[in-house]
Amino acid sequence: MSKNNIELSLFGQVLRLYCPVEQQDFLLASAKRLEERVATLKEQSGIIQLEKVLSIVALNLNYELEQEQRKNVENKNVLMACVQQLDSSLAKFQSTDAQAVPIGQENNE
């Protein structure tokens, strides 16, 4: 098997997937977390059919992803507002008539 291929077992099925070497540990950890989430939901809900449980887990994961994407947009907007405020403050500072004195030359006059 190529270095970029990985074999993992998920829900009793062996999957052979392409995955860059540096991401393989993350993929294996993700598969493990997915199996744990499915097992937890099966236990909590009593649903036996894997397809139904997987659909619910997929819906939950998608909802969580969309929440995080909204947070990222909000954070980006806050950061952009901060950058604009800093730019404005810097522009005001640069446009003042205060004379700059080179460091180390304040007392040489």
C-alpha cells in the first residue's frame, strides 16, 4: 500500500482511503470519535438501525459545523472592525503636527 493510502476499520467495514501521511493520525482519530458518537447515540436513543443513527450523527455534525462557521464569521467581523479602528487611530496619529524626535537625540540640543 502507498504511503498516501490508509486502511481503517469503521463500523465493521474496512476502508482504504487516500490520505496524505501528515493527516493520517487526524483521520484515524476522527474515525474513532465518529464511532464513539454513534455508539453513544445508539445507547441513548435505543435506535438499532445504523443508517438512522448515522443520519442523526451527520445532522448533528453538520449543525455543529454551521455554528462554528457562524462564529468564525462573527469573529472575523470583530477583528476587521478592530483593524479598521487601529488603522484610523494610526492615520490620526500620523497626521498630527507633533514633531518626531529621533530616539537618543532628545537631549543633544
